[in-house]
Amino acid sequence: MSLENKNILISGSSRGIGYEMAKYFAEICGSMVIVCSRNIENAKKVSEFINGKTYAIELDVTNTNNINYCIADLSKKIGKIDILINNAGYRFDKELWYKNLHEIEDDRFMEIIDVDLMGSIRLSKAVITQMIKSENEHKNKRGGVIINISSTPALSGHIEGSPYTIAKSGVIGLTKHIAREYGIYNIRAYTLALGNISTDATYYSMDDKQRSRAEEETSLKRWGKPEEVAKIASHIATDDFSYSTGNTIIIDGGTIMI
Ligand SMILES: NC(=O)c1ccc[n+]([C@@H]2O[C@H](COP(=O)([O-])OP(=O)(O)OC[C@H]3O[C@@H](n4cnc5c(N)ncnc54)[C@H](OP(=O)(O)O)[C@@H]3O)[C@@H](O)[C@H]2O)c1
């Protein structure tokens, strides 16, 4: 699948990795990118920085009605979504991150599960409903690609951030399930398990000591760049990956090797 003129929705594309993916898909791949933020003004502002085809929407992945409305509206205005990237993630909350599992209240736990895991499930459900429709019902071809953004603690475990690890582990299960259940509809699914990628939420919120510790963990001895994630995401979305689905692709500079 060439990505030119494909409709791609990237949740949480107002900044960080989501923004870089939006920019790359629009400017380099020639796709039509749906730029999403929980604040429509923000989504519109961000879209203006992208030199390509974009459409700004207000999307909160914790809100099923909002999701269903957006996907139905997009279907009328631009057609079905060909590629979905479930990227939206709960903000980095230092206090919660360093709390022990047994000390975290259920509702705080659920806040992260609600965005990172349930948000990916909700959006996948809405988009799959469109992807499985036949060509008679839709002008675009049946099928599509779903890319879920996870994290390396979901594979290795981690001593901190239990709600995050658990939510991101569920995301890997979601990918595998979509690949199995919807392969028959020509839907492919992948997980990108990310290591340390420099964004405001990570690199720029750490002190020098924390940054160099993260760097030292990797084989390549450096942080990853959001553009490097965007490049890999764009490759797996193409037909070059047509006989590969359900996979977890690790992007961590060679820290975890399986
Ligand atoms: N950076 C890393 O090193 C790293 C490593 C492993 C995994 N990841 C994962 O990669 C993804 C992006 O990370 P990042 O560092 O770029 O994060 P970020 O800079 O904090 O961006 C998070 C994005 O998610 C959106 N968001 C938050 N809550 C939302 C909600 N309820 N509904 C819809 N959108 C919501 C935000 O949009 P608005 O505030 O505009 O709504 C924002 O665009 C996350 O899933 C993260 O867990 C990152």
C-alpha cells in the first residue's frame, strides 16, 4: 500500500511522538492525516505547522461518544480511516510513577488504564467497524492497518510505573487479538514497543543524571528521536509488510533483545 492519499488517524498528535508521526505521514508520505487533540484549537494550531494534507479534530480517547461521533463524521467528510495509530498516552505523573503498586488507589490506576489501554480499545472498535465494511458500502478498499504504541516495560517489566506497564502490556494483547480476529478482513495490526524517545514528557522533564542513565542502558548509547519512530511506523503501514501481522517491533536502541 502506497501511503499517498491514505487517511491516517493518529491519536494524541498535538505534540511529541504523535506530532512527529503526523508531520512525517503528511509531508513525506503524502497521506491525509487526522491531527487529534483534546482541544480543537490546539489541533488546528498544530495542523498549521504541517506542510501537507491534514484535518484537525477534537478527540478524547476516554469518551466513547466523542470517538463514535468523530469516526462517523470523518467517514462522511473524508472516507474511512485506512491507518490508525493508537498513540495517546496519559501524561507523565512523577508522583504516581514512583508509588508502589500496593499503594496506588484503584481510581488512580484506572486513569492510566482508561487512556492507554481502554482508549486504544475504544478507538480500534470504532475504526474496525468502518474497516470491515465492504467496498460497496465504502469508496475505499476494505481493510487497513492498526498500530498500537506500547513501551518496553511491557516486555521486560519495570520496578516503577506499574499502571503504565500493565496498560501497555494490554496494548500488546490488543494488537494480537486484532491481528487474529480481523486478519480475514485484511486488517493488519502491530505494536511498537518504545524505549527512551526524547520528548517533552521524557528527555526534557529529566535531569542530566537521569538522561545519561537512560542513554547508557542502550546499545547505541543514545536516546531515540520521535522521527525514528515515525519512519518505522510509516514502513510497517505499507504493503511491504503485507504478510506480517500481530508483531511487536521494539524501538529502543538495542536495550531489550528477544
Ligand atoms: N517518549 C517516550 O520515551 C515513550 C516511551 C515509551 C512509550 N511512549 C508512548 O508513546 C506515546 C506518545 O508519547 P509522548 O512522549 O509523545 O507523550 P506526550 O508528549 O505526553 O503526548 C501525549 C499525547 O497524548 C494526548 N492525550 C493525552 N490524554 C489523552 C486523552 N485522554 N485522549 C486523547 N489524547 C490524549 C495528548 O494530547 P492533548 O493533551 O493535546 O489532548 C498528547 O498529544 C504514549 O502512548 C507513550 O506512552 C513514549
